[in-house]
Amino acid sequence: DVKVTQSSRYLVKRTGEKVFLECVQDMDHENMFWYRQDPGLGLRLIYFSYDVKMKEKGDIPEGYSVSREKKERFSLILESASTNQTSMYLCASSPGDRSNQPQHFGDGTRLSIL
Amino acid sequence: GESVGLHLPTLSVQEGDNSIINCAYSNSASDYFIWYKQESGKGPQFIIDIRSNMDKRQGQRVTVLLNKTVKHLSLQIAATQPGDSAVYFCAEKFDYGQNFVFGPGTRLSVLP
């Protein structure tokens, strides 16, 4: 089975801090994604990556950046955390071929910014 | 912009009954659809998928129906069990790229 592991289940940080959320997948997937999930809004795409050192902005990239130095690891960075970034963050991965494949998700990081 | 939506935000069913969760999509160019199940405290779990060249696909106790004429997707769960209680949401992918658009979800509650 595909395993997507997010390093923290719960995280509490303060406004202005730089926050790192880590995600690792063990299936050699090319594609990796970061979403935030808020009640009533569904999953919104922050950033995604199709390959090592490649990144693309999603629908809501403001206030975030990402890093993909290794194929299996995709990091989400909050440069200066704000209270409106309190949310559930989900990482996902999928194969890089062009056939239709589902995204596989981690269990999420619930981030609270005080 | 294009979006995926759900008709019902909550659904309560009796244990043993069949459940039907609906989803409307707006992009006629979407070619691939997925249903996910998300239990409390966990990430979304893949349930079943369907490609646009199909109308129906069956899994274990689940069936997905796709009606491209009215852009409607449904998930049917047979003999609903307490373990089926979760939030279910659909996702659609356009015919390019690897990105999905996700619906907000429907909470399914199974009553004893």
C-alpha cells in the first residue's frame, strides 16, 4: 500500500513564526501536493510538484512556499505564520504517468497559529 | 471557476439500509472521478474511481454511477454499516494535468 507520512499530527505555533510541515511518500511517486482543508470549503490546493526541484502554485499559494529536494519528500513552509493559516493540512502523492490515478493522502497535520 | 459540489451536506441512514451520496460537477471536460472517504482524524481514503468512458463501476459494497448528460456522480453503499460513518467527497480531474477539484463533502451518519 502507498504510504504518505506527515511528520506531525498536531502543531501549535505563534504568529510570525516560520513553520515547516514535512511529508514523505514511499511509492516513488513523481507528483506531490499540499492542500489545506477548512470546514465547508473542501480541499484547496496550495502547491504541487511534478518532479524534484520543480514546484507549481496551486489555487491559494499566498503566504506559503514549498521545497522538493528529494523525490520522496515535499515540504510546506509558512514563511511568517498568521492566524488565518490555522487549518488542517493534507499532503498527497500520485504517479507521474499520464494515466488516471488517484491521489493518496497522509493523515494530515492540524496546525494552530496563536 | 469550475467546481465540484454536493447536493446534501449531511445524510443519516439506518444500519443495513443502502446509502446514496450525490455529487454535481460542472466541467464537461472532466475525464476521471474519484470518491474518497474521510474518517475523523484521518486523511482521505480512496474508495472507488471511474473514467468518463464508463457509466458504472462496482467495488465491494460500493457502486459509482456517472451520468455525463447531467454531469452527476453518485456513490451507492450497500448494507450500510457503522464503520461507513465518515465524510465522503468526490473529486474530478480535467483532461489535462494531474490536479483534482474536490467537493466540500457529505457527512454520512449510520444510525443503529
